[in-house]
Amino acid sequence: EVSNAYKEDKRKGCNMLLEQIEDGIKSCLCLAPTYEELELLYMTRRLYCRDRKLKAADKQDLNRRFAHWYNTMYKPMLEKGEVPPQLEIISNRIKAYRDSLRLLGLRDYQVRHLDAQPWGKIVMTICHMMFVMLLAA
């Protein structure tokens, strides 16, 4: 389709191609006013899909939907001071969760792997300690 349009009219073909590229970029980008808000959107998505393994396209789609909701619904409510109490509680709990992870030096995507195979971690820790002792001797 684009190649046929390019053969007929180069400007029209280029414009069609640029529109397709722009649509593709818009579908990939997750827009948020600040990095902190973008981080909260990603964290919300991870909490929402805690136990499910999502494909990259599904993750991007959820990120885009959360960002759209944030920018079109939540942010105007926040600016007017009309945030429902339940939504404010959830927002505050997510921010508190983020702050507690920062104090522990963790990222939220690392939490899922903390309790995976505790015996394996113990064995590896003991092996590393023995290796360090051998090097020190």
C-alpha cells in the first residue's frame, strides 16, 4: 500500500510511512509528566500482574492504558482536589511500598525473586564463604 502510494506520489508515500511510524511509536511510548510518576505506573502494572508472566506487547499495552488513565482521569482529579478516598489510599500505599523498597535497596521487579529457591541461595552463600576463606588462607 505504502509502496504503491510512493510510486504514484513520493510525498504521499513518505507521509503514509511517517504516519505508520508515528502510530507505532505512540503505541510503544508510555507518557508520564515526571520520571517518578512513570516509575509509579510501572510499579502499579507489576503489582496488578504480580503472578502472571506477560509478553512484552501485553506489558506495553497495560503501561499505555495505565498512563492514559493517569493522564486523563487521575491527574485532573488530583489537580481539582476531588480524588476519591479509596483511590487516595491505594496511591499512598503504592508510594509507601516504593519508599520501603528504596530503604531496602530493592527494585520492585526484584521482589518476586526474593523467595525463590531459598535452599539454593543458602548453599551458594556457604560456597562463596568457603571460597573467600580459601582465598584468605
